[in-house]
Amino acid sequence: MERAVELEQGIHQLTFGREPLPGFPPPNAYLVFGSDTAVLIDTGWENEDDHRARAAYIREVNAPPVSEIIITHRHPDHGGGALHMHRETGAPLACHPNDREAIENDRLHGELHVADDLQHGDRRELGGLSLEAVWAPGHTSGSLALFAPERKALFTSDTVLAVSTTSIGPHDGNLADYMRTLEMLKDVDARIMYTGHGGPVKRPKARLNALIKHRHEREQAILNALRDGPLSPAELRVRIYKRLPQSRERLAERQLVTTLTKLIEEQAVVAEENDRYALR
Ligand SMILES: [Zn+2]
Ligand SMILES: [Zn+2]
């Protein structure tokens, strides 16, 4: 799938590049512009063909000059093309300070600094349209969402997806933060969420409630499984995820470790030897 579309006036979704996992949609970047200036939210993978397609589309829609490139978080499917799109547009980069170092090292290969920190509440005026930074830690500690109040549109990146739940990695993610972020996003008065992969979320509050419910159910399923005795992540995976394709087994185990980490912090579970977990 390769496409770019205007979602509403001045908001374009650019979807170029490969799927991160089989059957999981490629990353979305967004071109957002008002009467004065344009902002690019995310830059997709590091891939020459994708860069060319993105740059051609930006020229084609006659947007005002891109004045800033906002990288929503450190992952390669969102910030991989940052260096290229900076060179293409001349626009400086911005991100949340918590993901800055990872982005500079891993996405910019130390060749460029991120010019601006975007803190919660920072605002960019584009001319009749604005973007407000919403700090949304959890998927990564420096994950950002962006809110366009004039349209009540929230760009969620990977924090909220319509197609699946969000992966929270044990190393760069934190499930307790993520749960707090989902609650916080309910207070953002969003009409629609434009997401990091796949289509928009048209009923934001219902989606947020469903995601919160899913996480609580998953925690409960783990606690129930551990009633029979200590289990490893692989053993838990067999009990909790039914009919999982083999290609997703490791990802599922990583998700379980993330949830177990939260349960350990809450003193409900202890980590034992031999990579096993038990009820406290
Ligand atoms: Zn991500
Ligand atoms: Zn992603």
C-alpha cells in the first residue's frame, strides 16, 4: 500500500513504506498546514523510495514551506526518514526531550541535532490552524501526541491505533505510564484521532475505554494464570494468547514482560529465578 490523501483541509496523511510486521499497516506521516506554514509530523522509515514519494507529494499539494518536522517518538518507522526530510525541506527537527538522545543517536546517526524540545503544552501557529504538543509517555517515555484544537483532531502516533493495541516494549516502554496516558487523553476534547498506523479512530473516548479495559483484562488473565504456580513468559504466552502466529510469539512475550513489570512494581507479582514469575 502506497498512498497519500487529504483527510480534511490542510491535513494530509502520507503512508509510504513497508509494513513493520506482516499484516500490520505501514507508518503514517502527516503534513499539516494553515495559511502561513506547514509542519510535517513524522517521516517514516529510512528508505530512499519512500523519501522521494513523500517529497514529491509535498510539492504536489502546494503547501506553504515546511517550517518544522516533529518526530513523535524514537522508533525507526516514525523518525527513520528525519535526516532525509530535513535535507529535503531545510526544516529543523523537534521532539520531546525524553526521546531526543535516542533520536539523535539512532535516527540521525549523530549527524544532526534536534533543534527544539517540544514540551507538553507547547504550541505552533500555522495560520488559522495550530498544533499543541501533548506529552503521552508509555509507548516510549518521550512519545508525543499533537492536538489541533480548531479541528479537534488529535495525532496520536503509536499511542492509540485503530487496528490493534499498542506494543509497549519492556526496555523503552512503560505500561503504568501508558495507562495514565490513556486516561489523560480522555480529557483531550478530540473529535477524531489520526493514528500512527492504519486509519483514524472516529470515536476517541470509546476507543480509549476499550484499550484501558483490554489492559485490565490482560493483567487479570496473568494473575489468574499464576494462581497455578510460577510461569515463564513463554508459558504464560501459551496460556493467554490463543492461536497466535509464530511470527508474533516473541512480541507477545515482550508484552507479557511489560505487564509483569507493572505488576511487580505494584507488588502483586515477584520475579523468581529461571525467568519465572509468581504471585506475591
Ligand atoms: Zn513506535
Ligand atoms: Zn509505529
